[in-house]
Amino acid sequence: MVVPMLLEAALSRLIKIGTLSVRFPDGTSHTFGTGSEPRAAITIKTERAKRRLLLNPALALGELYMDGEVEPGPRGLFQTLDFLAMNSMEGGSHPLDKFMEKVRWFRRNLDQLNFTGRSKRNVAHHYDLDGRLYSLMLDEDRQYSCAYFPEGDETLEEAQLKKKRHIASKLRLDRPGLEVLDIGCGWGGMALYLAREFGARVTGLTLSEEQLKEARIRAKEAKLDDKVTFELMDYRNWTRKVDRVVSVGMFEHVGVNHFRTYFDRIKSILTDDGVALIHAIGRADGPGSTNPWIAKYIFPGGYSPAISEVMSVVEKSGLWATDIEVLRLHYAKTLEQWHHRFTDNRSKLAELYDERFCRMFEFYLIGSELAFRRMGHMNWQLQLTKNVSTLPLARDYTFDAERNSEAKSNPAAKLTAVAWDRQRELS
């Protein structure tokens, strides 16, 4: 009787808005909350599930859903997790939440000791999955990071292309032949784009053997293997000077213990007039810890830092932070589109793996989307230089670069760019 009573007390404390209906293993049902909308429901199928939800809900909920011991109500998993996220942000909390968060906080330095060997194992855990998974879920270029939706209604392909343009504009690729280092290059899409569109010479670094193999194939097929090379290498082992550094969606895997090493390495390899652009996930509510389910099943060793944690290290490195941009909700829209594609191809993916894997990935995509919609996550882009005078004094050059890049492939955009330039001249 103790566990049911304690779990019901925990649920009463958690649900501050709306109504949650819970069906327990003995067939009884209880409601928690205000009795009004919004509404959600879950079924707890086993006594083990009740115990685990009481003791460590942040880890247990995802595991129990994967194992079929907890099922969402008729409105589906998204609505159930969204309901719980809303209540969490309204101040609802499980009695053990604060204690478990303190435990994770004290452990985070240990959990993020991402030395070279451990980093490679962590990367393999997620990025060396069957490539067909990513080909079915991502855009054609396999961009596995936040897309850019300046208009809000872009397709996934359009938004990922705009992300590449946006980042390229901040790299100031103002002449061909610049040497670029892409730290955490994924399947090579960004490196190939910079070489093809700007004549850059790019080296992409990855710790994923699957990504390395695919990236090299893509470079050869695109006839860009004379300009783009890919290496299985940790960023800490790169020593040659480069004109530009770009890193998209990799900083989350660095680990808090290694932030200083990361920025010191960027400073040491940049030429005197070099520029770096770092694009990563962050949190708006200050330093924290990684959700234990995400750390165990999706991104071991991973952490999305607050900008305050990053900037305190950048200041010590001696680099200039020449531009900081926060992208709000862009990743929520990206994850929403990935989830739609995952759902459309769920039967194919179940054949590649199994139902438990599909439930894991579904929980990951939905939970991540809600982290950006409800729980203070966002993306930040940080532009860095070694010297204060490297870049123009105003940001106009980035806008011009984006418009000019779009005009190359879009006649209508070219007319808009010409009109914009004419208007600037007149003003």
C-alpha cells in the first residue's frame, strides 16, 4: 500500500494545470489535477512500473514506455508528454526531482569526462546506427542539426539549405581557396556545400566510422574530393593552421571538463585573420544537467550548455566573441518534421531494428521537441575571431552574403537582392 499512496501523492504534487487520468495495474483509475482542460491519460501496467516511476521518473518513464509497461492515452505520446512538460514548467514537481537533479549535478563532471577513447565510443552509440534510419528521417543532405526557418513555413530541405547559407555568411568566405576545418562534420553536407558554393578547401573531422565512409563516398560522387577530405580524428589532435573553423551540432558532445581545451584549440589553429562559427544546443535557464534517459539511450556524455557557461570560458581563451545569435523554436520545428518522417517510415524502421527501438526513437524525438517548445532549450550560434579588427564593423556583410548565395540558385531571389541593394544606395 505504501508505493501506491506515495505515487498518488507525487502525481498530486506534479499536476498543477489540467487533468491527468491514470489507470493502475489493478484496474482502478484516478484523476489528478484541476478537473479541467487540458487532459491527458496514461496506463501503468505493472507494479514494477509504479515503483520505478516513484523512485526515478526522469529515467523510468522513457524506459517503461520502451518496454510497454506504461502506455499513453488515446491522444497519443506527444499529448501526454506535452501535458507533463506544461505542468513541470508551471512549477509542478515530483518529490524526488530536486534530489535527483542535485545528484546529476554532482555527477556531471564525471559523466562528461570525454577523453578521446570515450568520445569515440559515445559517438558510435548514436551516429553509427544503420544509415537507412537517417536517410529515411532527415533531409536529402542528411543534416542532423537544427534547421533554419526564417519564414516559418519552409520545407525541411529548404530550411536545412538556409541553415547552411546562414552559417556560411558568418564565416565570411570572401575569396576562394580558404581552408576550412569542419569539426564534427557528420555525413559531410556542410563541407561539401562550402566547397561547392564558395570554392573553400575543407577538411571534415568525425569520430563516426559510418559517417566517415558515407562522407567520403559523397565527396567522390560530387567530384569534390580534390577540395574536400574527411578524417577519423578527434579535434584535439588537429594542429595545422586554418582560415576558418565551423562546428555544427558537435559542441554538445565536448563535455564541461573540456570546454577550455576546445576553445584553446580553436584559437591555436586559426590564422591571425581567421573566423570560427560554433552552432550548438543551449539552455535559457542557466547551467543544468542532462536528462538521465537521454544520457543513457541517446547521447552518452552529452550536455547542452547555457551560454553563460560557454562565454566564461571564451573570455579566458582570449578569443573575441564577435556575434552571438539565439535561434528560438527552430529546432522544435526541425524535430517536428523529423518525427513526421520517422512516423511515415515506422514500419520500415521496425524491420531494421525492432519495436522497442522505434519506441525509444519516438520518445527521443518527441521529448526533444518539447524541450525546445516548453522547457527552455534553444540553439545558439557563436562567431569568434582572434583579432578585434578581422571582420567588418556592421553585420550587413552577413545579410548580403545570404542574399547573394540565394540569388545564385533562385532568379526571383536575385531580383529581390538587386532591389534591396538599390534601395540601400538610395537611402
